[in-house]
Amino acid sequence: MNQEKWIEDLSLKYHWKHTYSPIICLTLALSTLSEQVENGFFIGKQEFTIHSHPSFEKDIELKGKISKKKHMHPMDYIKCHTEVVENDAPLMDMHSTLIKMNQPRIKKPETTQTKTESFIAISKEQVHKFNELSGDPNSIHSGETPIVQAMFILLLIEDYLSTKDRFIKSGEMNYLIPIEADCKLFFSWESPRKLIGIVNDVICFTLTIREEFIC
């Protein structure tokens, strides 16, 4: 894995000196399931735990399995589990719920005028680059108006927090509405451990940090 290429191509700010980025590792683990997931699915929720950061000297293995698929009238959903392991010992794991809507959303998105701390600009070129790096074949992330990948959002959050010497050990992401590329993603802290993502005054996701590494 050429981590420097990820950092350069996606304009990330934090450079991991001795270990791999956990979110890049989890992204590649999730990509092992790409052939088993049909086109058009979005990630709706993720719970992840990082036991330790894998060093460059170690050989890691990426694992993924689909635990459940279900078809319902308003939407289809898939639940999957991905792992990054070293000598059969788990370094990190993630449970993801993917959804595909079969009818238009009725619920209106929640708007907010809350004060934001900072923002990150996301271009469609970056979204396309993320597709190339991760091997994501989902067409919703391609074309002139691509949807930003959930794992790219999580990677940007990891990058943002890492520059502040904050490293998540376990957390939960809830993706409320899709984010189109060529946008400004604003961050707002509802509490020291709850981060809200906002685009055009609409709340797009929430991150709950359950535990952090002590630096």
C-alpha cells in the first residue's frame, strides 16, 4: 500500500511516519467486498474499533464478510464486517450497514445555523481519485456530480483530528444524507466527543467518539 500516494492525491495534511492510517486500511478491507455489493448502495452507519495502529514493518491481512442482506419496500440493506489482522490477531474491525432506497426519502433533512469550527473543500477530482485508490466500482461516486464516499469522509475526519493529536480508538458514524462533491464540509462540535458534519447548513452526518488513544 502506497500510503504517500493517498496523502498526496487526496491533499491530506497528516503524514503517518511509522504506521498506516487506520481508515485507509479499513477502506481497503471494505473494498474486498465490492464484487458482492450491487451498484447504488450507500453506507448508512458504521461502528469501528482500532486496537492498534499497524506499523510499516508488519504484514497485514484484509478480511471482509457480508453477514446479512435484506430487501424491504422502502429500502434494501446489507450488513457487513471488515477486519485488518496481523498473524490472526485483529488490529481493527468495522461493522457497516449499507442501504439502497427503493422510494424517495420523505423525511426532510435537518438544517442548522450552529457555529462551525473549520471546513474542508471536497472536489469531484478528489472523489474520483479516491475511487482509483480504493477500487470502489460504485457508479454513484463517478461522473460529473459524484457522491462523496463515506470512507473518504471518515478519512478526512481522521486527518483533521490527527493534526490536533486526537486519534480515535472506537466510534460510530451515522450518515444522514449523501454529500455531493465540489462542496465545503463544515465541522461543528456538539460536545467534546460528538462531531457534526454540515454542508449548506444541512446536517449530513454525526460522529460519536467512544474512546481515544492517549497521546
